[in-house]
Amino acid sequence: MSNEIKVGFGLADITVDGQDVGLQGDGAVFTAEPKMLEIETYELGTWDYYLEGWDVKLKVSFQEENFAKLKMALPALDDVKDGTDTVGLQDGRLHQRMRDKAVEILVHPRSAEVGDTSMDIKIFKAIPVGAFERSFSKDVVSYEVEFHALPLTGDLSKGGNFFLIGEEA
């Protein structure tokens, strides 16, 4: 057993569905919050907690602006084509399932040595939620995207449905 102390520091390389998010306007924030149900008894008060789910999010501030990055933030957009070239994006049809557009996200700390994936974070299936907001001002343009995890499978009796920290066995 090593007595080495590891202190996390710095930015991360983030890929969404295998595509690098590029320059980030601010640091990314990963949140994994267990959803607990409190089990109480009349005489003893809180006796136990019951894990009933996970609320997993990743907030990323995008600084690069192009059609591919905008589709990462708003996957329900449709391409506007001129022949085979995408020349624009428009709102997609209503009443579509977004689970089909959920993607895998990988967060790799830049401070890790080459080939070291021991502190990587993988969200198995995530979809961006919330408003897309882009300001037009003298400041550097960036826009924040918050991804929420969906369960990977319908079998919630097994782990490995939302995220992984470290390496796969």
C-alpha cells in the first residue's frame, strides 16, 4: 500500500459521444447525489436510509462555437442542409424521445499521467437539459450546458447504471 497522497487539481478533457468539447469557458462540475428515503421508527427516529436513485449531473461551459458543439448542447436540433453541407440548425420536431439521443460522457483529469485513467469519470447515458443561453456582448462568448444522467438499463437491481469513477474491470 502506497503512502502517496494524491490531490486533484486543474482542468479536465471532456468528450461527449467521443467528440472533444474543446476549449472550456470555465471549469466543469460533476455532481453525483444519492436519492435517499429516510426510514423512521416512532420510538428511535431515523433508523436507516434507503437508496432509491441517483441524481448525476455534469455542468460544462463551452467556449467554442460551431454547429457540432451547438448540437451537443441541443441534441433535438435538426440540420439545415445545402446538398451535403450543413449550413444551419433549426428546432427539431416536437414529441420526440430524447433517450435515443443520450450519449456517453468521459471526463479525464489533465493532471493525470499519460495512460492513467484511475480518476476518469464516465457517465454512461446523459442528455443536456435546461435552457440554451448565449449572450452577445464585448465579453468572450461561452455557454453553459448541464447534462443529466439517465439509467443505462432498465434493471435497477444492479449497479453500473449511471456513472463510473476509475477504470472498468
